[in-house]
Amino acid sequence: MKEVLIIEDDPEIINLLEIHLEDLSCTVTKAMDGKKGLDLALDQKPDLVILDISLPSMDGIEVCQKIRAVQNTPIIMLTAKSEEIDRVIGLEVGADDYITKPFSVREFIARVKAIFRRTKLIQESLNTESVSEMSFDDLSISVEKRKVGVAGKKIELSPKEFELLVLMASHPGKSYSRSDLLRIIWGYDFDGYEHTVNSHINRLRAKIEPDMNEPKFILTTWGVGYKFNEEL
């Protein structure tokens, strides 16, 4: 049974979502403000968070950022706004999907089911396609412990940064397009949002590369995307 946390300040929307999530055999926890929702997310580590952007005490963007800093719980963001910038910001801070109000129940259920399927596939891919410990020069990766070190120094990576690194380090020399990485790591085809991959790669490089201008680990494959250096 999946555990879902709804962080939303509209009681009618909460009740609607709860009914249909329970039909999917999910157990539901609710919070009506951002701070309480964040505390529940960090304490309970649910299988999915449904997160409104406009919330009392702490907005959804900040809640998403704080969740993403410590765990990889899938997040579907809700908003009454339709501006493109809101979707971009939601994806940049780590949301897995994005629904604009008003939305149909059928669409919501389909998105939730898709998140659960993709989460399972991504986890299976990371578990089966990579060894538990990897070392390249002074870069060390522990998949099981989710730890990364460079020259003996612990490096703090976000969940998406870690998954990007593990995926590419598990297949040195294999080039991944930005669309490939969006599909595998984010689990969704966000056409036109390849810059999300670029920003995560840049942050990952800033944390693990000795020289950002001449990357040693994460290389650019011109005209394609990125790959992990197979010569290490």
C-alpha cells in the first residue's frame, strides 16, 4: 500500500484527492500549511507528495526545495496559476510532475499511477544496473549508502544529482541525450525542458569536478548530451 501526503490548503480539493487516492489503495496523510507538510514529509517519508504551490507559512516551492535537499520522494505540484514560469520553477526545484488547477480526476489518477510506475522502474534500474561501490580516480560512489566523496571529502548531492551521477558512472562512455536523462531520471517527457538537465549537470560538476572549465568526470558529447569519462 502506497503512502501519500497531500499538502494543500483547500479542504474541497483535499477531500476530492483523498477519495480517489484511497480508491487506488493509498493511505493518505494531510497538511494544510507548508511548514506542517514539510515536517510530515521529512518524518514519514511517504511514497508520493501532492504539493500545492500557494500555501500558508511556507510556499510549495520552498517545501519542495527542502524535501529535495534530503530525500527523493516523488512530488506532484499543484497550482492555480498557468504561467509557464511556474512550471519551469517547479521542475527546477525538483518536482516530478506538475498539474494546473482546475484538473480532471482522470488526469490526476493517470499522473499518480505514472509516478508509481516510473519510480519503480527507476529504482530497479539503479539497483540492477550499477555495482554498490564505484571508484574513479579520487571520486568514490557508494550506491547503497548514497554517499559520494572526492579526494576523501564527503560531497553532498541532491537526489537527482546523485541519480544522474550513478546512472552515467554505471555506464562509462555511454552518451545520454538530455531527453534520455529527463525520461530516465525525472521519469517524464518534458518537451522543451532540457535546460533542467543542464542546470543539474552544472550543479553536479560544480560539486565533483576539480575544474569546471575542463571536466574530468562528466563530459559533454557535442551534439548529443553527456557521458561519464570511460578513460578513468
